[in-house]
Amino acid sequence: MTGRLLEAARGVRWYLREVTGEAKWDAYLARCEAEGCTPMTRREYERHRADHKERSAQGRCC
């Protein structure tokens, strides 16, 4: 029973990280570290993502 509960909790955690964008932030930091470049601040990163979404509005009706 405890194993199933732990597995369910991990699944919920994974889902929430994907929905909130935490996973993308972590991937960005890992990519910057691998490339040896200085990452943007979290605020700059989120602003950049929002601007990109606005410029390339795919799948939206308006």
C-alpha cells in the first residue's frame, strides 16, 4: 500500500511540475550549465517564454 501511495504522490508531483513550468526551468538551467553560459534570472526567463508565446501564437483563434 505504501508503495502505491508513494508512486501516486510522485505522479502528482511530476504532473504539477509539468503544468507549472518548473520542469522547463530546470531543463533550461541544466542546458545553460552544460553549455557553460550564464542563465537568465527566473523572471527574465518567464518573460522571455511569455513573449515567445505571444509572437508565435499557434493554435489560437485570435
